[in-house]
Amino acid sequence: MNITYYGHSCFGVEIKNKHLVFDPFISPNELAKNIDVNNIKADYILISHGHEDHIADAVSLAKRTKATIICNWEIYVWLSKQGVENIHPMNIGGKVKLDFGNVKCVYAAHSSGLPDGTYGGNPMGFVVESSEGNFYYAGDTALTYDMKLIGEYRSIDFAFLPIGDNFTMGVDNAIICTEFINCGDIIGMHYDTFGFIKIDKEEAVRKFDWAGKRLTLMEIGQTLTK
Ligand code: NI
Ligand code: MN
């Protein structure tokens, strides 16, 4: 499985030659100015919630690549009105079997208004299961006890967790989350992009280290293999 970081909470994950893109927010992100969104491959675009910093490039990316967008019902309706053709609507608790593996939508404690003020339904996280490994993409969320359900009923190899605090979990709560999901191999996201979520990256990695966990903070544009 290859993972490429496109900044903020946006990652490309390649599983079985299929390209998944999570929460595309690239062209408005000053930190990701070296990423050319027109070069990104996508077979599936997974959108955790409707906020601009998770959906900004979704319509253009979907139209260029013909990728299938996976999102909640309300975002499905909103994207349909903008001419996106391939959309698979889901909601929390639901699972779908796709050609690379399974995607299950899980609870996220956050909000989800769309950029034009339209109601965006409930925010979600995703659990992806495949023969190349299982992972949890938390989206924007607080620490919740529901995360224990993720750890108790399946094995997670690694997880993408928000660590920027203010709008989501911060580092300390993300470390507690690793206990809940029974997985200590974490890729950080949703930090440093704008003022409210600037963090001390070295301290974050050190805190995970002290807790016996691993926090990976990828460079924008970097690809790693799991
Ligand atoms: Ni958000
Ligand atoms: Mn966000």
C-alpha cells in the first residue's frame, strides 16, 4: 500500500492498483502549492464531511478522473447538483465492498456544513479493509468512546488521526485514541495548515514516543509504503 501526502487531511492511498484520495483540499492550501492537483490519480474520492478544507477540489478532481466519490447522503445530493456523476452515497454504520476492499463509515464527532451553507449531514470517518492491510481514517473528530468499537472488532494496522487541536483532537487525545483503536502506528493530519491548528511537531512526535506509540508526520508530496 502506497500513501502520498497532499497536505492538511488529504492523502492518496494506492491499494491493489486502485487510487483512493481522501478529503481533497490542495489548490487553496498554500502549504501544498508544489502539488499539481491535475496530476493526481483517483479511482475513489472519500469525503469525510462538507467543510471547505476537506472538499475544495472534490468536484474538479472527480470530473477529470471520473472517480467515484464516497460520501454521506447530503454531500451526495450537493455534488450531484454540480454535475458529479459517479457518487456512492453512504452513512455512518454502513459498509460497502469495492474492488480494492471494504469501506465502512464510522462515527466522527464534528460538524459538516457545506461551503455554500447547505446542510452537509453528519461527519464520518472511514475504516478501510483490504488484503494489503486495514486502516482507519478519522476525518475531523473529537476523541470519542465510540472509537473503542473500531479497536474491539477488527485489527487496524495504522490510522490517520487529526492532531491539530482547536477544531479536532489534539496530540494528547490522539494518544488516548491509539489505546481505544488498539493501534499505535499513526499518521498525523489536520495540523499547521492555518493559524488555529499550528502545532509543535517535534513535541508531538516526542509525546507519542513517550507513550510507546509512533507518530509519522509526512512531508507534503512524500510517499511511503505500508
Ligand atoms: Ni471540519
Ligand atoms: Mn477540517
